[in-house]
Amino acid sequence: MDRKGHVLRVAVGDAKELPIPERPWAEHRLSGYYLLHTHTGAGGLSRPDLSVLFLNRLDAIAVLEVEDGRPRRAQLAHLVPPSSEEEDWRVLPERPYEAWLDFDLGGLVAALEEEFGRQARLLALEDGAGERVVLVGVDRGEGPRAEAALRELAELAQSAGGVVVHAELVYRPHPDPRTLVGRGKLEELVSVAYHQNAGTLIFGLELTPAQAREIERLTQMKVLDRTQLILDIFAQHARTPEAKAQVELAQLKYLLPRLVGRGQAMSRLGGGIGTRGPGETKLEVDRRRLQKRIQDLSRELERIARRRREARKQRRRRGVPVVAVVGYTNAGKTTLARALAKKGEAGEDKLFATLRPLVRRGFLPGVGEVLYADTVGFIREMPEDLITAFRATLEELSDADLLLHVLDVSEEGFDERKRAVEALLAELGIERPVVLALNKIDRADPYDLELARERYGGVPVSAEQGEGLAELKAAIGEALVASGIRPVAWA
């Protein structure tokens, strides 16, 4: 029934298969629906009943005992505010059904909605306008790597504007094919999200379309995976027509197989993490139009790629060496390139702040004029659709004379990030001389810095403080000369 007492649906089923209408997304903290049902035997509300109440955010659930076709006794339960010391619900005592006829359930629900709203406003004042999210990492036996991946997921969520209220690593050597982490764990996560006033679950692994639909159906929450989160960050930072086209193409390629049957997260326009960007308004159109849009974007990016190839040919004719600045996202590439060239915009302390190649002009003693090409940051297990969409950007690496690999040695697990960058370069088939810059030494632990120098060599620098830049320029110049670059006069 709805809040006005209208019967919306009469169904015969069990607790698992009972068809409950989808609640209006974000219209209320509660669903706006009551569920009244009978049991085939005696007894009050069961644990599955209470799970149905909680997972579907029902206004209330009641069970009615029937004998000889006549109603006898009834019991009712409703949710309680997240701040309550009780469990997620309150079960009222069983009594004759006539005693419930004068019960002011509407007044109770209105008071609950008011209290939910008050608590949500208090949390919003504490956190600002950020979307409150719960993170779910999956450890398939990787141990420390899974822990590092969960920390990185938290960085991604914060870069997307989310407020991480809970992060949990779930050990699942064999992920559940339907729900990834199992139904029981999902119920626990929903309870955590409920008490933290979070409306979004973000998973550290890529979900299949079927998994995303099932998790969304069971939790009644917005469900995202790591790939969607990365796409959202790219969408926020896409400012040029080229970057917007690249992000939209990646979004559409990812979402196309997931449109059919998706629930609330894919049907809403705007509204937080995972729904932003140039491609968001395309989510409601049919497959044929989406495929046509993908073809148009691919042609546009191919035109951009041709223009870039022509620009690179002109640079090559001038004989100006190109140093491509590569590295893990947020390693300080833009800040270092700016410091080496002494011009351009400052970098940002955000993941994927640079989406288009920024070419800066610099000068090296013994070499002369040089161009520094700042590129998009890498990340472990970079989504294939992103690599494809950013092909024109990554092609800058193929024509570079030298790669300047920027490694953030202040970050825990920097060796893993170094391997991730090298693996992606190998996947792209890029083989160029490399100079390694051990960046952010002003923030790094001395032991970690010494360990990195012993393992990899490299030049210690602080792009922000300007430390080690002279030594790095000398190393870049020597590497260019060793690769056969002839000095070019400063124009």
C-alpha cells in the first residue's frame, strides 16, 4: 500500500520472490510503501521479513495471522533513525488486529522522515556537499596488493568529490557470480550505509552488467564500480573539446552493454558520482543512436589524431627533441614539467588533473631547445575503453625522443605504481630511453627514498620545492645526447 492507503499490488509468493515496487529514487529516506502480508502458519515477523523491511526501506511491514479465513493477530515493525541505539528496526508487540486500526502509522512515518532529514542535514554540514559513499574492496588472495587497491579506491572517490564514510576489504577467493561479495555481506554493507547516511556503494572491481543490476536490486542503492569512478573523474576534468570527446566516447562504450535492464543509477541524469560528464545525457537513448554517436566521436578523434600527427611531423622537421613526461596519476608530472620549462599552469593535487597533452618549451645546457609533453596519468588496470579513447593523447609517447618517468616516492607502494606504468608502456608497445625522477622527496620518508635509489637509481627531486632540478636537467640532456640528439640553437 502507499501512504494514502491505496492497495498498489496483491501478490502471492515467498519472502525472497515477493514482487515489491521500486521505491522512488531519493524522493524520501523511506520508500513510501507499506507491506502487509500473511504467514501460512502462526508466528510474528521473521528475520527475512525484517530484511525485506530494511533492504527496501519500507515505511513499515506487518504480518497478519489468519485462522479459518478470518484475521486474528498482527505484528508491525518499522525502521529507526540511524542514530538510534536500537538495531536498524523496531518491532512492536503482537496484538489483536483490531487494536491496530486506530494506530497513527502516518504520523509515525512523518516523524521518522523528519528525523532522517535532520540527521542528514547535520552530516551535510560536517562534510560539505560531498556525496557520502561506502567503498568495497575485494581480496581474491592478493593480500597487501588488495589493501593498496582499496586505499587507491578511496583516493579516487575523494577526487570524484565523494566523502568516504566506510571502506571495507572483503576476502573472497572466488567472487560470487551474482553479487560479487555475497548476499549476507551486502546486507551488512547496507546497514553500514544506512547508519552513515550514505547512498552509494563503490566496488573496487569492475562489475558485470548482471552483477550491477542484482546488487542494485538487493541494496536499493546507487552502485558503481572502479571504472565508472575513473570515468567520472575524467569527466570532471574534461575542459577542451578533445578531452570531452574522449571522455564521452569512453563513457558510451562502457555504458552501452549496461543500459538494458539497469536500474536507478543508469536512468538518472546528473546527481553525483558516476553520472556526470559529456555522455550523461546519452544514457536514455536507444542503442542505435548510441552506436551512431560512438561512430561520430571515433571519427572526430581520428581527425584530432591526424592533426596531432601533422604537428609532430613539423616539430620533427625542426629537429626539436621531445621529452614525454609519464607516470602514475598524481605523481607530480604537471608540476615537474612546469618547473623544468619554467612556464605554464601549475599542476593540481588531484588524480587525472591532466587529460590532454600539454607541450611546454624548455632549454637544456648542451642540448638547446627541448619540448616537454605532459601526458595523462596512468593507473593500474587502466580501463581498456579509456586507453582506446585516449589513443591520440598516448600517441605523443610514441614520437617522443625520451620518456621522463615521474615516480612519487612519498606514496606508499610506489614500487607497485612504477611497475604499473612500465606494464602499460609495454602494452602500448612504447620503447624509448627513460630517465627516472624520484619526485616529492620533501614529503618522502628517508628510508623509502634510499630504498628507491638503491633499487632503481633515478634523480631525487622535489618539483614543488625546486630541489634537484639542475641534476635532473643534466640527466635528461645526457640521455638525449646519448640517444643521438644533436644540439639545437635556442630560437
